[in-house]
Amino acid sequence: MADLRSPWRESSTAEAEGSTAEAEDSTAEAVERARGGDPRALARLISLVENGSPKLRPVMKALARFTGQARVTGLTGAPGVGKSTITGALVAAYRERGLRVGVLAIDPTSPFSGGALLGDRVRMQDHATDEGVFIRSMATRGHLGGLSSTAPQALRVLDAAGFDIILVETVGVGQAEVEIASLADSTLVVVAPGMGDAIQAAKAGVLEIGDVFVVNKSDKPGAHEAVKDLRTMIAMAQRGEGEWKPPIVSTTAASGEGLADLVGKLDAHWSWLDSSGERGRRRQARAREEISAIALTTLRRRLGGLPGDSPLDALAARVAAGEIDPYAAADELTAAVPGRAGPD
Ligand code: GDP
């Protein structure tokens, strides 16, 4: 648990009611400081998200009216293809435009968070002392509601704190990666030659979520083939009139080659999102997912469906022993909800 000293510590009554003057004051101050660019305040707010703290409720309430401004770009792809290097280069490009950039590195496979992951990310350290850049890694495994409820809240915090651009980099592969990428306004799928990545990407369903494809490590043999493979696969997808056709950008992120092209393609996608109305649709879909994830977590907790809750365990034992049927058990569980329901 993060160090939560005053003004972050509110009385538990204040938390439950979420309405005492003291709680509102401290929340407002926390939000104010984060919006003022205080990285410590910001880091603490994100810790609240990571820890699923009850203090999140008043914080999110205070933040809501500041959200909706940031442009969120997700980066996804197999480990080692160059996501961090590209992220670092994008940060530099946006900083040159005078934009504030937040970076969220999400690792759905690791229970660890904080320094370790980013400590390895040498290129990010170039930006470590820049006040216009905030970098944070987050682990989501094992947390209540998982990444579907934590990642969007962290994005909200950065958005409300006034970052113009938020880059969400995912580590790991598979469904979790697809899930995280779907949080973004624009999703970059990064592949590298010689790793069979293009094929792997297709398998993981990543092809469908890519708005811009990057073939990084273009200095290596096989880059041309990777572009060709991707082009064939993208061409196979059915697209209607006016729909976005994902471009493929070749980069050598290590030297910066192709980066200007990549930034241009991302700008073009952003413009298309705007003119097509897709941005609003994506954001609404994202909000719907957020609400469902939070509501389901709350319901599960109330039903005793989370580890350590005995009512479900007791019923499970009875069903397993053949004493009652699972429908009757489910009825018993849901009937008890209003009586046992408490605030989260
Ligand atoms: P990530 O795991 O996807 O975030 O990949 P990294 O950004 O950590 O890069 C993995 C390795 O590939 C590092 O050693 C980078 O220096 C290297 N790398 C990144 N971009 C390029 C590139 O364009 N060409 C070559 N040859 N190596 C690169």
C-alpha cells in the first residue's frame, strides 16, 4: 500500500459517506496539486487506482469534469519489438511540439509495480527530469476487477491532470493486450522482422485493433517481407466507404528513422476519428466497459463471489455435496444482496 499521509488520509466515515467537508477539501487539494503538475500528487492518485482504494470515489468525482481532453495512444506488440524505444521517441516528438505527455506502462502479467519495470527502460530515463513528462508503470494482476477496471481509471487521472498526450504501453501478449489496446483512441501495433510477429499478431486478434501498424527494426533483414505480410493481411479485412484503412509505417526507432512519418500517421488517424465521429463512439464504448467493470466488481463483492468471502464458499460446499442444486444456491445468494450490501 502506498504511503497515504494527510491530506490523503480521510476518516473511514468520510470515506463511507464521501461527503464530509474534510474529505472534500483534501480530495480537492489532491486533485488541484496533480493538475498543477506535482508528480508526487499524481503518483499517489495512481497508487489509489492500483490499490483499489475506497478513496478513489471522491477523487474520481472531483476529476470527472476535467477529463475527455487527452489523446490516448496505445502501443502493443510482442516483447522486444521496440515498443519502449518507440514510446521514448514519440515522447520526444510531442515534447518538441510543447505538449505534455503521460506514459503508462501496463504489465498485466506481473504482480509487481513501481520502479522495477521502468527501471529497465533506459530510454525513458531521457525524459525523467522533464516536468512535462510523467512516466508510470502499473501492474494489474491480482487486483480487484483486474486491468479492465484499473487501467481506465489511471488514464482518467492523467487525462484530468492535463496531459495532452497519453501513451499506454502494454507488456505481454494475448487477450489482456488486446483489452488494454482497446482503451485507446488510436492503437499502434508494433512488429519486428524475423520474429514471426506478423503472423502472431494475426493469431492474437491484434490485427483487428491496429489503427496504425509499425514494422520496427527496419534495419534488419526481413523488414520488407514483414511489411508485405501485413499489407496482405490488412487488405483481407472488409472495409466500408469512409472507414479507416490502417497504414503501415517502417521505422528504425533506435535511430529515429521513420518516426516523423509515424507521428504524421497518428495525426491523420486523430483527424479521422474526429471527422468520422468514431472518437465519440470509442469513448462511449470505453465508458460503458468502465461502468460494467466497476459494477460487476461491486456486485461480486456483495454476492461474496470474491476470494475470502464465506457465503459463496458455504453454498458451494452444499452444492458440491449434493444438498442443494446450484439454481437454489444462486437464488439464496442473490436474495441476500440488499441486506448485505454495503458501500464499496
Ligand atoms: P519492447 O520490449 O517492445 O519495449 O522493446 P524495446 O524498446 O525494449 O527494444 C528491444 C531491443 O531492441 C532493445 O535492445 C532496443 O535497443 C532494440 N531496438 C529498438 N528499436 C530498434 C531498431 O529500430 N533497430 C534495431 N536493430 N534494434 C532496435
